[in-house]
Amino acid sequence: MTTSAIEDFAARVGAERGLDLTGYEALWQWSIEHPEQFWRELWNRYALTPSGGTELGESDEDVLADPTMPGARWFPGVSLNYVDQILRHTGLPRAAIVGLTEDGGRTEIAWSELAPQVAGVAATLREFGVGRGDRVVAYLPHVPEAVIAFLAAASLGAVFSGCGQDYAPAGAAGRLAQLGPKVLVWADGYRYGGKWIDKRGDSAELAALLPTLAGQLVVRVGDQQAQRSADQPSGGEPFTTATEFTAAASRPADLITEPVPFDHPLWVLFSSGTTGKPKGIMHGHGGVLLEHLKAVGLHADLDSDDVFFWQTALSWMMWNYQIAGLLVGARIVCYSGHPLYPDADRLWQVVESEKVSYFGTSPGQLQASRKANLNPGSDHELAALRTIGSTGSTLAADLFVWIDEHVRQGIPVSSISGGTDVVTAFAGGSPGIAVVAGELSVRYLGVELESWSPDCTPLVGEVGEMVITTAMPSMPVGFWDDPDGERYRAAYFDHQWSAGPRPHVWRHGDWVTLTERGSIVIHGRSDATLNRNGIRMGSADIYEVVEAIDQVSEGFVLGVDGPGGAYWMPLFVTLTPGSNLDDALIAEIRSEIRARLSPRHVPDEVIVAPGIPHTRTGKKLEVPVTAILAGRSDVAVDPRSVDDPDLLGWFRERGAEHSWA
């Protein structure tokens, strides 16, 4: 029987340090009690090497000089570059990156081609004046060129940030313009839902909103003749001086990586921006490197024999997370297109054709597969598939069951939870740990996740606030344009426990239950808590029940405070094609919620909606829409951050129509 990477790690560390690390709980406990030892051992496992003449000392302070959050100081005397770990694998005789498009197009970049392409693009960026600390931004679909652009920028010590082309120019500029970028990398367009989306005009508009640009690189995705067909107007060529990305990637150049301090910014990710200006969240080279090696190498058990595919986009942290596959020599798959076009089977076709071993997806895609009555396990050859990952929202228990019955009995399902904030996972699945439907199997190594009561008492078997009580290397090195750290502290550390005996904890904003087995159940955002008659409830629990009903496509439950202590808890639903919200369906929804949860969870009304508003990364907009329904005039929702901003007006009308009598 093959030993997993995490089992091998535990055995080796235990033998060298004279510790009994048998069983996951013992390994996790050691990792949070002795973080300086754990992260050093992870460093050693992957044979990381400082650069720029620096060395890693032998004392604990050389790993963790100050554990206090915020501002914990990791590996203070070390310089390195994230890209160096990837370059170790360039001798592998296989593809490093595969690019797939919705209409069946396929390209690949071999490991032997990776360094030369990165070197060519880096040389071009250098000619544009890009150096250490400068910013390179991308307006691209999920294509291999985006990965090359990131690696080229990172190799120079520049800071990278990306935005998907589903954003309009003003929405993209609301994020990227904050950084004062020197170079914009853009694509001529992409295919989505069977149509060519021409982005040349939008790219020109975005460039005009970025006055600091010194140059542009253009990625040619589409066939120019197809773009100019009668129903696809050209919009004109935005840049006559833009450098062709292909030409840059093919120019001869030496790849020389720039050593940077451990906490030097690698990239900037942006918050959703649904309640104000999007916050730029910076993560450091070293922190991301270690966290991603842990998450992908140990918890996902990936190595150079694996194919790693996560359906994602540049605007979502899972794009950054998927690149981590390259750190361990795995092949990564970039898919540009609608995940359900021409039907719900599309991604399962990708998993089969690319012999994917780790398939990362969303609850929405799995739900669509279930409702389309798919049987991927029998309809496709999925022998290479070892693990299914899911994130973006809570994975309902019935979808675990569907996977077991329709993909493969016993296949591990890793429902993970983390976020843009740390660009990694706090909890999820892990090799050798039993999967229980509806639960995240373990707290990840080095993550001291607890569930707290209002008086900061750790809870087991009860719902509480999710907190992280030990620093993690990939916690932000800061927010962009936040020199005194005020906005960073306000986001995670200014909370009800700040003046108490344990003030330095990270409050993440989720309601969770930590079980006696060490697994986690996520109930929803704590800032969108349903609170009926003093009983707090999580929206995710209701979604799990409602979205399992065949006629319901998606649910959206909100708790709205009204005048004089009144409380309104409507459930909005969208329906599958051909379904109607009649009395029978309403009765079924209410009955299922009452039977599987409690009478308190039953909504006051069930209302059919034309759609459910989400952030661009697919999260339901519970907090701002709750405020909209309450009629608050101070709700600052940036429509550019919403997938369908017209829905906000529809919900405002529903709030105005509601009678509090």
C-alpha cells in the first residue's frame, strides 16, 4: 500500500525528533504547539534553499521571530523567490500546463518550454522598466499565458495582480488602478456559453483608466476572422503598440530570478468590493510558498505524477491556489469557458480526456451534475481521478452522497474552506481521514482553528465564531495603500475579544461547529446570521436542504430586522427549467426544512426570484442584500462587483413592498 506524503512526513519527523506523531490528531497538535518546528520541517521536506547570500539559522527565532498577530515575523533573515521552486521541475519530460477552451481547443506548455517562455516575457517586462516592487496586472481569461505572465513578474520581484475579463473595464480598474501598474497583459477575448466575447474595445478602455502604464502585452486567444463575423463586431484594435505575448515568450533570454525577502509581496488579491472599495490583500513570496506546498503537497498529496485541475478564474483565489501544482511538479489544467456548456457534462469530459487526478470544482457544478442526472463514473473513464475538491460555498451533505453513488464509491471528497485573505485553506480533506458527508474532515496542519463563544470559550459540538489563534505564514503582509495597518487590523483583529485576555486572534466571520472528531461544519457567514427569537442559525444549513429539492436551482435566505423588533425571514428561490413555485412546492420546501432542521428554520415566505446576486467569485450577497431589504440608505454596493447588478433593484423593490404589520 502506497504511503501518502503526509504519512511519510509524520513518520520521518517523528523518528528524527523522537516524537510519537502517529495519527493525524497528534501531528496537527504538534504543528500548532510548535509552529517554528513544523514550518522548519516543511522547509526541509521540500529542500527549500535561501538565495541572495542568506541562510536559515538553527534557532526557533530564525523561523518565527515574533508570533504575535497581526504582524507575525516569519523567516526574517531569509531571501528567496517563489519561482525558484517551480524551476526545479523543468527537467520533467511532460507537459507542465495544459490550456483548454470551451470549443475544444487545446494547447500545452512542456516543462522544458516553461523556463524559456518565462524568461522571454520577463525580459520584455524588464524592457518596459519593470523591476523589484513594480506592478504587473492582467486582464485575462483562465489561459496558460496568465500563468506565464505571473511567473515572469514574480521572477523579477515585481508584484502581480489579475482580474477576469468578465469584469467591465471600470470594475477591473476599480481594482487594478489602485496598484499604479507599469504593464497590462490583456487578451483579445474568450469564448463563453457558445459565443465569442470580443474584449479588444474593453481592453482599450481599461488601459485608458491605468495612467501609469509603460507597456502592454496582448494574448491572441481567438481567430480574427471569427471575431469579425456579422454577430461579433470587432470594436477595433485597441493598441497599435502592444507587444504580442507570443513574440515575448519566444524571444531568447536567460531566466535569472531576483532574491527578495521572505515577506516581499508576491501578488495582490482583491476583496469582493460589495460593501465598498475593493481591498488589495498582499501575500508574501515565502508565506505563499510554504502554505501552498503544505496544502498541495501534503493535504492534496500531489506530486509530479499528478494532473491538477480546478475550475476557476483570475478573479478568484483558486487560480493562485492551482498554480501551486507546479511547485510539486504536477501538471495543471487551465480551462477557459462556461463550466456547464454545452451541458453539465463538460467538465467531466475534461477530467476524462486530461486524466485528471485531482478535480477541484464548486458545489454549483456538482449540483448541476446531479440535477442533470449525470453518471460520470459510468459514462467516463475516470481511473486516474483520486480526489474531488470543492470550495466557493458549503458543500451540502447530499452532494457527498451523490458523488459516492454516481462518480465512485469511496472516492475522497475534500470540501475546503479558506479564502482570499490567506490564499489557502484553513480546513478540508486529508489522506487517510474518513470523509463524513457535510463536513470538512480536518483542520489543516499549522492552523489552530477554534470555535468560540462570545466570552472566548472554545466550543466543541456547538455553533460558535470561527477564529484562528496561531499565526499562519500566508496571512497578509498587509493591505495595499494601508501604511499604518489600520484597515488590515479592522478587517480581522478589531472584534469583541480585542479587549479581553486573548486579543490577538483572527476572526474570520464564519459560524462553525467543531466536532469531537476534529472535523468542521460551516453554517454560513456570522455577519449574515439568521437570528430568530434569539436563536442563531446558519444560512448554509437551509441551503443544503432547499437546494437538494429537484425543482429548486438555488436558495437565498435572509434575516431582516424591522421596526419595533420585527423580524422577517424570507427564502428566495430560483427554479429549474419547467418548474413552478406552486402551493405544493412551497409546502414541500417548508416540510423539508422543518423535518431536517427545525420549525425555527422555516422561512416566513418563499418567493421566486429572477436570480440570486453573487460576487464575481460566486459568493451569495447575503449581507448587502439584507441591508437593502431593510430599506437602509447607507448600503454601498458597487454594481461592478456583482454578477447581475440589475437584481439589486429587484430586491430593493421586494423590501419596499414588504409590510411589517
